[in-house]
Amino acid sequence: MKKNDRTVMIIKLVLLSVFAVAVLYPLAWMIGSSFKPEATIFKDLGVIPKQFTVENYFIGWKANGRTSFSVFFRNSLFISILCVIGNLLSCVLTAYPFARLRFRGQNIMFALMMMTLMIPQHATIVPQYVYFYKLGWIDTFLPMIIPKFLATDTFFIYMVMQFIRGIPRELDEAAIVDGCSVYSVFTRIILPLTRPALVTTTIFTFMWSWNDFFTQLIYLRSAPKYTVTLGLRMFVDSTAKSAFGAMFAMSTLSIVPMLILFVLFQRQLVEGIATSGLKG
């Protein structure tokens, strides 16, 4: 049995290693290509560049010459941070009543909320655009930010709600016996214990907002308001010369914020994902 277990483990490790290499190779090649001269990027398919240069980073940072890539990074960071704040506030305030309180029409409201998960984004993008156009929000950051403060991400609401349901109700009852109100129970008991779920919400909201391309492409029109994803598109032009080296260099820099966020909160992220699905 020990030999069989060892053989199975070796086979699993080999398969996982092959899968990891297949998944990580494109990323490693992009990072390596960011240090290659423009003319050798598609001639040299190796990960390690034969000719090392950092010129792509200087060219990419200047972007189109009028707007540097620092502007795009600042815009993406501004949108992502506000989206995280909006999602944290709105989702936890929406999840708590569904998980702990009882009110009229709760089941109907919960069903309607869950039904929004089945509506594709492309089905609502036109009426949303018309609505935001009448509000004068086109070419502003508001269409990306304001909906986050209105609890529009049902996925995160449900995740936080499931986590809160896993917290023993005896803690609430004990706090109420000690004189805590419903609001005190929420702020002193529930909120601190939902930290893993909130960290998970923070990371995924930041990642999805940072990588968002479709929404930002629709609502943002002027280059000074472009985000990182729209800035990367400027390096590829079907009617002119494409700067793939600069695009790979800026793409490499664009993954740094998400990598730092994941490293800092890796433990809470894993705990939040593991426990949110089990508790209920």
C-alpha cells in the first residue's frame, strides 16, 4: 500500500507540474519578452531573453507621448479602491439582514436578488448606458463606482451572507443579554468575525475592477481618463505599427498591484473561500 500510495503521489505531482508549466508559461514568456528588443520578441520564443533591454519600459511608460502610463495607473487605482470600499459597505450591510434578521418580503427580495445572477451583463448594458447618458455620467468614473455602493454584486452578498450564517447565533443572544442592540451586535460581533469573507471580497473586487475592460471601454472616451486596460490597448493599432514590447512591459507592471494584494492577504483569502462554501 505504501508503494502504491507513493506511486500515486508521484503521478499526481508530475501531472500537476505539467499543468502548472502549461498555465504559467504564457505569463513567464510575457515577462521575459518585456526585456527583449522589439525585433526579437516573436523570433525568440524562450522565456529568458538572449538580448536584455529595459527600453520597452521607458517607451511604454511614456504611452502616447501626451498622457503617461502613470495617469492610467492612477485612474485604475482610484476606481478600484472606491469599488472595494463600495462593495464592502453595501454587501455586508445587505448580507447581514438576509442572514440574521427577519422582515416582511424577505424571501421574495432574496429570490429577486439571486435572479440577477442569471442576467448576463450584455442584456443590461444598453439600458444602463442610456440611463447613465441621461445623468451626464459618460466619460466619467461614476458608472464604474456608484453601482458598487448600491449592492449590485450579488455574488459577494451571497458569499458574506453564507459566512454570517455560519457564525453561532448564541453569540448574538449573549450580546443582546449584555445589553447590545442589533446595531451593536453587527459592529462588535458579526463584523469582526466576517473578516475572511471581507478580505476575499476586497481582493476579488479589486482584481475585477482593475482588469475590467468592457465597462471602461464603453463609458470612458478621453485618454486622460483611461485606465490600465484601455492604456494597454493603445499599444496595438491595426492601422499603424504596434509596440508589443512596450505593451508587454506595461502588462508586467499592471499585475504587480494584484500580486502584492494577494501576497499580503493570502491566508485570509484561502480561509474566506474555504469557509464561505461550507458554512450555511
